[in-house]
Amino acid sequence: MPLLIRRSHAQDELPGGSLGRYPVLDAPSARPDRGVQAAGIRRPALFPVCANPGCTAGWLRLWRSRSAPVFEGGWCCSPECTRAQVGAALGRELGGRTGAPEPHRHRIPLGLEMLEQGWISAAELRAALAAQREAGGGRIGRWLRSQGVSERLITRALGVQWSCPVFAADSCTPESLTGLVPRLFLDAFGALPMRVGAERILYLGFEDRLDPSLALAIERITGLRVECGLVEESSFRRAQELALEARYPPVELVEAVSEAALAGAMTRAIERARPVESRLARVHDCVWLRMALRPQRVAVPSRDAIADLIGSLNGSGRGH
Ligand SMILES: [Zn+2]
């Protein structure tokens, strides 16, 4: 999945501003009214209502029907209806890309910010910039560190740039949170779930830049509120190494040639797993389908209660 290995480009897709401004979308739910009145006959309230607005199932099928799968809060009475619901959700996620977020631009470059704050001297900044030029690139923070500037100060300055907190990694337990975010996303987008606090807040750490798109997808999929922050590079690396070594829920990777093919693959996965709930959200160029195999009563589901599918469109499917 080449689309996932574009971490260095991730900042080009980042909207500016803080995550706090993003609305958390409610999962669409089955419409309780629809289906009760069909063909002028009132159905008994005991009949389940298929979530698919175009469902043509007769009473018999609804009566005999299954209780799973559930997709985005709505029960689907047949594979055809699951396919219709998944297709509509995929269209929602993959469409409407015209309002592409503006790339995040910091008003003041990191080095200047630190100089203004009095955290580094002009000589240190000059030397770091010269070293960066000589090496032909590299993040300025790295070159400042080579001038002896402390990691703590650099992370603090990044926090000022992003208007976000700096998290301490000491008490984080990423290996206990593997039920939240697929390993692939943590690796590809450089994120680290640190802990889940009171009131269902997930603290999500990043090394040098936030990823609001990933954070929003996690909010929509898990129902947790996500608070993003930065973590000092060395502690981030250590904790992320631990996180990546842990075990995660099974994930199926699908690279599809078209949106329809992707919808088909997702429908098959849902029909196979029969989840009690499943949700879909886009993460950069991928679509993340999460299926809950059992009812979730805790903020962090256990590994075996979850199955993920990560899909992407290959080639000309829908360009970025
Ligand atoms: Zn149906």
C-alpha cells in the first residue's frame, strides 16, 4: 500500500488550526419511523427495520432475519442492503474532497520562534541553519540539537507552534491500547496512543507534527475524544517501539481498483464477521472499516473483540 508510506508528505494534507474545531460526526442510525408504515399497512413494532432506505425486503425476510450485521448503527437485513449502506458511506468518505484542507503553515519558523522566546542564541540558530544548508536539508530541530539545544526546549517550541500541549511519556502504556488504532496507522503517521483518561479522552502523542485527520478518524471510529499533543523525540521513539511490538486486532488490507470493488470487499468482510457494530472513516488516502464483534462496554476494546479492514484505491480510482 504505497499510499501509507507517505509520512513525510502528511503535513501537506493537514488543515491548519486546532483539532478542537472539528465536529465529531454522529454515526447515522436507522430511522425508526421508516418501514413501520409500508404499503399503507402498519407493521407491528416488533419488526426490525432495515437501515437501507432502498430495502425491498418483505415481511417474511424481516421476520426471519438475523440481528447482525450492524453498520453505522443501522441493522442490515441482507447482503444487498449491507452493500448499499457500505457503498453510500464510502461515497460520503471518498467524495467531497474538493475542500482539500490547506497545508499547515506555521507563522514563525521554529528557529525564529525559539530565538524570539530567548531559548536559543542568534549564534546557535545561525550555526544550525548553516549545518542544515551544508547537509542539504533535515529538520531544523535536529540541527539545533546538534548545537547542544535541549530536546525539551525544541519540543516546547513545537508545542507553541502547534498550539498544543507537550505530553510526558513516562506514564504512557501504549501496549494496553492496541485495541484502539491499527498498528499500520501508528507506524505510517507517526502517532502514539498514550492513555485514556477520565471522560473518555484519548491522549494521542506525535513526535514533531500533529495529524488532525488521523485524530478525527479515531474520534469517529472509537467514540473517544482525542486530545493531540507532542512528545519529546527520544521518549516518543522509545514508547512507539514498545507500541509497535505489541499485538493488535487482526487487520485485512485491501487495495481496490474502484470504489465499487472496495465496497464489495468491505461488504464481504462485514457479512463474514457479522459485527454488532461497524464504522467507516477516511484516514488520508485510506478508508478504515472497524468491526466490533461483541458489544463494547469499555473505552478500550480488547484485541479479540475487534476486526479492522483498511482499504485504499489503487491508481485511477479516485485521485487525491
Ligand atoms: Zn434490507
